[in-house]
Amino acid sequence: MAPSPLQTLLRSLSLSALLVAASCLTPANAQQQDPAAKQQDKSDEAAKTDVTLQPVSVTADDASTAPTDGYRAVSTSTATRSATPLLDIPQAVNVVSQTVLRDQAATSLDDALANVSGITQTNTLGGTQDAIIRRGFGENRDGSILINGQKTSLPRSFNVMTERVEVLKGPASTLYGILDPGGMINVVTKKPEHETSGEVYTRLSSFGGGSTGFGVTAPVADTAFAVRLDGEYENSTYWRSYGEIDRQQIAPSIRWTGSSTDVTLSYFHEKYSVPFDRGTVIDLNTGKAIAGRSTRLDEPYNITKGTSDMVQLEAKQALSSAWDLGFNYSYSVNEYSDNQARVTAYNPVTGRLTRRADATQDATTITHSARTDLTGKADIGGLRNDLLFGVSYDDSDTLRTNMLRCATSSVSAAALRTGALASCNTVSNSDSDQTEKLSTVSAYTQDSLHLDEQWILVGGLRYQYYDAMAGKGRPFVTNSDSAGNAIIPNGGIVYKLTPEVSLYTNVARTFRPQVSVGSYIGDLQPEKGLSYEIGSKVDLGQRFSGTVALYNASKKNVAYTETVNGETVAKAAGRVRSRGIEVDVSGALTDHLNLIASYGLTDTRVMKDVAYAGNRLPNVARHTGSLYLSYDLDDALPGSSDVKVGGGVRAASQRAGAANNSFFLPAYAVTDLFASYTLDLKTPLTLQLNLNNIFDTTYYTSSIGSNNLSTAVGEPFNAVLSVRAEF
């Protein structure tokens, strides 16, 4: 098959970038320094770093220039929209830096968030969507994953643009609108810089195939403009029975920086074709999978194909030395079609599977997200106030045009062969034109009142109007149609024991309008949440930081999914609760040893419901943990300028597989290793080998949450070899 124009462009740009890098590769002895001079350079650089490091701050507007220091973030862009030291924020904030992402060769949001406490995966819609549980709450397409602080339609938010990943634990509805009390995730992207730099890289996987990409940024001569271009092409073999992953990404951006103005305009495009893999079936009698981990129970036509596009505008105007005006807008669209052979039943006595061929054709989700913020500092009554005033608008429209449904077919699981079930071409009028719409308009304010050098009071309030509608069918039947408003408050206290240690507490509410496409229930009552949290933070010598948090969060009118007559429908439990303890640490233990580690205890319960009272929430692990170490050997090996080795463990305890707790996913611990070798050349050339799941552990990452027929399987042992040239 002939390559597409985008494939040709990506390959050409990658080759050009590689040639530029290669032309700069000069052996180290061409500009060799004596050992004393080389050591002096390192000492000077270390001294410079000690002088220029700034306190950790949180500012969405400055995300483009926010640096990181190894495994520890020097600044982050999630918890407030004004520059605020991390110790002054009465909430837990976790950051997975670019260094961590590179060392671990992360390629997904799941990879990145394995480093954060209290995080597990939930129903990913056959591996096609991000689906993250935070502190016991979360589902796919729940609006909790943002890019540069804006809601989007992208099915996967981790891409070639990603610089780092930030997690704000606990309620964030006062600033970000409709969210669960478990928190939100913000993917911060790379921005154009006024210094020329770039990289070109390639990755090869032991599963087969790999990816090639590049990133280049430079100033435009004699102007205030800077530009950036990132791109990646992936063609790799899916690790289970059959399937191929094909992704093409391109992301240009431009930035204008004036004396008091900073404007960035960016665009992202992705064309993708990925397996629609609903995983394996768990036998309810044995609690084990009915087939080996690599065996798929569907058909080779189980594929999702689509395109995603996103345009973002970020603008900041300094009104004075104390006040800034910011404007952010994001437009995104995801268009896709899929085919699948879906398992609808399994008989453990006969060992027979019932399958049905389904398809979704011409589905589109469009999201607009805009906000304007006024931030500043003012002395009121002799006390310092960090103030925020803002308005926002969000609109999301989803239309799944043609839903195809065919008759079921029975087959022995032991004798299953591909080709036994043909793809479906029959449009179901009663299921087609599935529509979901949600629009919100909000105004909000927040104040951080500094009583003295130790005490800080934080309070915020949001007024939110919403209009929600959902339904399906030809003729169209509206199953949810509601509008209303809500007041969403938050409050917090910070007490700084020392400049390096703080204590904090917060209380906040959340609110979520609900929509139901299914016809089994009418309008759902809005979800309402309440969360309390206490914690402590440390920032030791601007080298090592940590957070300990204890929380209790509850929601009433909680939506969950259940399978009725082969269809997944939404229902509402009376009240659910999640409470727990979280510990996160990251930074440099020594000049050579870096660490990022986490532990989370998450206890969830359905508190009020006729059928499920006392049950655990699906896909939530009571215990999660991670530990990752990296040791820098500097130039210990001949011909190298840097050598790093490291590895770690990621683990989760047993999780309920369904709302009725009819089965449980087993606990697991997976071990990974890596080593990198940077050649001592004028232009750094790094070779890196990542060995993932070195003990070849069989584990399950999540279930569909409503039954035992769709359980995602974790990857077995695999190796990734990468080569990266920087210039």
C-alpha cells in the first residue's frame, strides 16, 4: 500500500532532522578538554544550577517555560492559575517530569501515571480511550483529562507534544468545572522557544516495528516569533494474536513574545488505526481467564480508525507588575469508525462463547473550551491577597451516526478460530444517531489570603450553568434533557512549619450533570460530591519533595454501567465513598541517584443502594505502589558523556471486576529496567534499552466494570531500543 501524504511528510522531516544531527556529530577529541577543565565545567554548571533554581510554583500561564530538575518538578501548572509556591497550596499535586518519561520510555498516559499514588485504569473501550481512576473515581470520557488546562475530544491525550504530566488530587471544580472529587490530570505540551534546539529519535520494539519522530524549535530571525514542529510516525505489531498499530502525528506551533504579551498558537493532528481489543473473559467459577493472555476472542476486523485534530490558543497580557489577563481557547474534534466481534455471554459449563458483530460508523465528538482569567496581587487591610477572577465556556457534542448490530453466534472457546463471525453491515435504527450534548457557562473567583509568613487561607467559589441532553434512535428519542445551575465552593488552610515544611487541609464540593443515551432510565439526577483532606508537604533543599495526604470523599447519585439484554446502560447508586492515604516523593537522593515513588491506600464502598450496598467500586485497587530509581554514572565508560542505569516496580492489589463484585482481578507487581549510553560527541547521541516486565508477569489492567466478558490484559515481557540525537 502506498504511503499517505502525511506518512511521506513525517518520514521526510525525520530524515532531514537526522541528517542535520549527523552533520553536527563530531568526535569528542576534536574539541577535547583536559580532565581538570572538564571537571571545572561540571562544577561551574552545578553552581549555576544552585543559583538559578526557583521555588516550585504553579502557573498554567507559564507552563511553556516551566523547567524541571531531574525527577523533581521545579514548577507545575495545575493547582492554581497564578504563580504560587507548591508548599502554599492546600492540595496534593504530583508531576511526572520529562526526565522520568524519557527514562521509562513512556508512550501512554497509563505509563506516566504508574508513578502516581491512588491511580488505576478503568474501562478503556477496547484500548481506544484514556480511562483513569483517581482516588476511587473516574471513567473514560469523564472530562478529567485536560491538555494545557483545557478540555478536549482527544481519545488519547499523551502524544508527541507531551512535555510532562501533572495530577491535581482532590476536587478541582472551582477552577475547572465539572469533575469528580478524585482530581484531574493535566498534560502540559512542549512550546516554541527562542533558542534553537531539536531532536530526532527512533524506537524499535521486540513485539515488532516501532516509531520515528522529531522535534525542532527555533526563533524567527529579527522578530519576536518562535516556531516549533513535532512529528511522529508509528507502525508496530500488536502483541496479542493479531493486529497492527498505525499512528501519524504532526504538531506545528508558533509563539510571539512581546515586552508584556505572550501568545502561543498550536495545532495537533493525528491519524490512527488501532486494535479494538476488549481483552479476555474471566470464568466466574474459577476466577481465571478462559484463554492464554495472547489469545484474542474477537476477529481481525476489530479495528478503530479515525482522526483527531486540536487547535489551542494561549494568550497572556501583563497589565501591570501585579496584574495579568489571560485568555485560553481550545477546539478539538475526534472522528472515528470501528468494527468489533463482541463477546456477549460465556457458559462455564459448556465452554461456549456467544459473540455478536457490532460496529460504530461515522462517530464525531467536537469540544470547544474557552476561559478568561484576571490574576493579581493586592494588599487589602494590610494583608496580601493572591486573587483570581474568571469566566469560562465549555461545549461538547457527540454524534454516533450509524450503529450496526447483527445476530449472535455461538462457538466453543477452545475451538475458536478467526473468520468464524463475519463483520456486520446491518444498521440498527433504534440504536443509531446516539447523541450527547453538554454546555456550561461559569464564573469563578479565588483568593489566597496571607495572614502572615506562616498562615494562608484559600477560598473559592464557582457559579455554573449547564444544559445537558442525550438520546438515540430513528425517529430520535430524547432520554435525558436537563438544565440548571450550581454553586461550587472550596476552602483550604496552609500552615508553614518551616520554609521547607507545610501542613494543609481543604474541603470542597463537586458537581456533575448526567446524561444517558440508553432508554432504560430517564433523566439522571446530578452527581454531587464532597471531599475533606489533610496533609503535609516537604521541599528539602530544592532537591527532594514529598507529599502525604489523608482524604475522605463521597458522592451521591453516582452513575455506573450495567449490562441489560446485551446493552450497557447507565444507572445511579445512592451514595458511594472513597477514603485513603497517599504518599508521593520525587527528586535527587544524591548527586547521582534520583527517585520517584508512591503508595496509595484507597478504600471504596457503596454506602446506599438496594443491590450494591457494601460493595467495592470496580477497578479500584485498595493498595497501589511504585518505585523507580535512576543512577547517573556520568562519563564512567570510555567514549561516553553520560551513562544511566535504573529500574523499578509498579504494583496494584486485588480489584473488583464488576459493580456486583462477582469477580476480582488479581494483584500484580511488574518490574522494569533501563540503561542509557550517551556518546561523547559534539551533538549528543543517546542509545537506550528498556526492559519491561522482566519477569514476564501475567496481569490484568482493568475490566469493563459491568461484567466478566471484557478484561484488559497487561503486556508481557518486551524490550524497547531507542536512539536519540539532540542538536
